[in-house]
Amino acid sequence: MYKVVNCTSQLELFNNIKQCCWQEKGFEMERNQHSDKFLLIANNGEVGGTVEFTPSTYMSNFTRDIFKDVITEDMKVLEIDGYAVLPKYRGVLGMSGIRLAVQYAEKYKYTHAVALCDPKVFHYIHKVYKCDIKQVSDMFFYKGADVIPAIMDAIVVYENKHTFKWWKEMTEIKDVVSV
């Protein structure tokens, strides 16, 4: 389940969860005004994670430069960012961010998604969940930790989503319980 962030109190909750997780990983906190932000909700109704999606027109110059050799004019690209799951919900909500990214890409007709992935997250998306994701350059240190620049062929994933054992449609809920 998920909740679209659409008020100040939800944005504060989003930022608190993201900051908590990012500090744990050693990441430097950043905020994006031009992204769609989501709270990831556990089955008990509690908020346990975050994810945000940014259209390529609002990606930072830094990110745009990393992917300049792989993004072509015929692609409609979004950036997956702000992906954070509180320790209590890892293993429970980890897949929710990927499911929501696929669902979001399909809804808005994005063909590709880019991200600076934590190496463990990249491994899960590529090896465990078998999504069509590729590392586009060497891993590097960024804002406190190593990241893998990756691009996912979102259209291939969502056109074949029902072939994945992990696929399940995400449901939007109206009310959330804080953590």
C-alpha cells in the first residue's frame, strides 16, 4: 500500500523517514521540490518507507550528466530517488518501492527509470527480482556511500509484470498511521 504525499504533515513524515534511513547509511540528505513523493505503508497501516519519482526535466545536472550517454531522445525517463525503508520494515516493504516504480512508470508512460542505487538494492532488482536493469558506469562514492548508476527498461518490466512472481498491484490508501 502507499499514500501520495499531499500535505505538510505527510511531507514532514516523508522527510523524517528518509532522513532517518539516509543518516543510518551515511548519505547526505537532499530534498527535491519537483518530485512526486510517496509513503510506503505496511499491512498494519503504519508508514515504514518512502520513495519519490522525478521527471527527467527536473533531474539535477549531476544526474543528467551521469546518464547522458545512455538516455536517448526517444526515451521518456524518470529518476527513482528518496527510496528509504525503516529497519523494522525491511524485507516487508522493500519490494513495495519497486512495485510502485513500475506502476508509476506504466501510469505515466515512462519508458525508462534511472537511479543511483545502493549496491544491495541494485543486486535485488537485478538478480532476485530479475528486472531489466543495467549498470551504466562504475560504482562511485556519492553523498556518503557507494552507488551504482543504473537504468531500468521500465516498459519491458511493466509490459511483462505479470510474469514476475513478486508482482502485485499497489493500492493507494487515504489515511496513514505514523510510525
